[in-house]
Amino acid sequence: MAKKKSVTRARATGKSAKADAAAVDAVRGDVELRLELLHSMLLQRRFEEKSAEAYALGKIGGFCHLYIGQEAVSTGTISLLRPDDYVITTYRDHGHALARGMSPRGIMAELFGRADGVAGGKGGSMHLFDRNLNFLGGHGIVGAHVPIATGVGFAIKYRGGDQVCLCFMGESVVNTGAFHEALNMASLWHLPVIYVIENNRYGMGTALERASSIHDIYERAASYDMARAMVDGQDVFAVREAFSEALTRARTEQLPTLLEIRTYRFMGHSMSDAVSGTYRTKAELDEHVKRDPIVLLRAMMQEAGEIDDAAMAKMDEEIKAVVQDSWDFADQSPEPPLEALYEDVLVDTTSDAREEATV
């Protein structure tokens, strides 16, 4: 057992990973980068606020899970990926899709259930997808997408590529069988997958401490001799640094990593859940809001003289205009035709079709 542990530690602190993390740390002073990160997080925040408004007005049906408070996780990780890398996530997927570069228009139209949505209006809030961006979807079944991510990692290795697959999940996923089977396989076969647990403390309305016998859930990876780390999810640079190490490990050594990124959702589990809910106090929520990732980055930049109130207001107004445009676009988009019910149901399994459908 001691030998296994030392191997894991070596994986987590290899020279290449350290060098990559140092490079990320060096760009903390890059004003252009900070502005991009701030813009990405603010776009996600304003989009989600508009989504909440649309849901309240009946524009969005079904389930709707907002990402407010967790923006540093999606931004910090996805900002380091290449276009040919893969992303797969849960039903709380709006922020990830925006961070990956998916069109706000296409996302909002999908939320509205319209034909111009990224999934033709047939997926809705929980099932955003964009093949061109290698965004392999939001998935509604808790933990069911984790084996899919492992399969993507296997496909990458089988084809001899150097891409990685980034798999997001909530902390409640670690108590499912699929999670353990998928991670065991990824470690056993040395697959380039980075599993990111977005630990926002509550699996729906159940606190982590009431659901998991292990509170430091990143330690679950020790069972599979997998590199692992816990990260402050409200600090976008801390996220980038930890993810950079995992990215180097996956790309150059084809080894998986489990990151527990501790964050906090400022909204309820879904739009059907009260903001603070009956399972947490308003005082607890208010305390976590003090570490809003957008506010933290903005304060850092203002202190460094990299942005002022006027520039911040201008960025905010421009983003609000983009989000309003996405609403207007979605509102004008037509409903899917009835015949769409029969489309994308079966797959043509001829050899030519299989080659075309290869992700």
C-alpha cells in the first residue's frame, strides 16, 4: 500500500506538471487574460439571471438548474482547454456551455424549446450539446455521464491522440456505483480524463456531511491510485493552477486526475427550490456570497489598477445587451415542426454513416 501511495504522489507533483502550473501562475499579471476571465464569468452570471427571469415568465419549461456562484470553476478549467479537447457535464450545464464558447443565442433558444436551439429545441436546459465544440452534452441522470467520459478517454488513447476529456460532476455523484467503476477503469487503463467534482455542498437539499462518510471526497481517488487535489473554487486562478497540473498529466502521460473544487451555489438546487431553501440558513448563504468569484476577481483587478468602475460598467452593459439579444432571438425562433419528433431517433449504421458520425 505504501508503494501505491508514493506512486500517486509522484504523479501529482511531476516536474512537467509543476512547470505548467508555474506558467499559469506567471500570467496572473496578464491584464488581457484577467479581462477575458472576468468577461466569461460575468457573461455566465448575467445569462443565468436572465434565464431565471424567463423561467418565472413561463418562457422556459421543465427543469432549470442555475450556475450562479460557481462561475470560477467552469471558467478556470475550460479556459485552458484546446478546441479539440472534450467537455461533458451534468444538467447544471449553462455556464460550461458558455465558457466553452457556445452561442448565447443558441443556448437561450434551446432553453425556450425553439428550433434554433443548439439541440433543435428537443434537449432543453439539461441537455445542451455542440459537436463542433466537442461539447458532449449536459446529462440528466446523476453519475451516468461519468462512464461516458471514461469511454471518450479510451477513444482518445485508442486513436493515438493527445486530447483530454474534462468531466464535470456534483459531489453527490461520488456515492454512485458508476463513479467508482469509471474511475477504476480510467486509472487501470491510463486514460486522459480529468474528473472535476463541483462540490457546492448540497446534493439537492442534502448536506455533504449527511451523505458521505468521507468529507474530503477527493480522497476517494486514493482507492484507484489516481492523482487528486482539493481546490478553492471561488478563486479562478487557484482553479487554473490545479487544472493546469491535471491537464499536463493527462496530455503528456495519459493519466487521469480527480479534482474536488469546493464552490457554492447562490441559488436553490433548481428553479423549483427556494433561493436559500429549507436545508440551509440565509446567514450561511450570505457568508458564502462574500466570496463571490466575480467580486473577488474584480477587486483584485481594481486594486492592481487594471479596471475601474467605468470600464466595469461598460463591460456589464455590453454583456447585458448580448444576453437580451439571446432572449429576443429565442423569442422569435419558431417552434420545432411536428415531424421533428421522428428525427434523430434512429442512427444509420452503414459504414459511411459511422465514419461521418465519429466524434
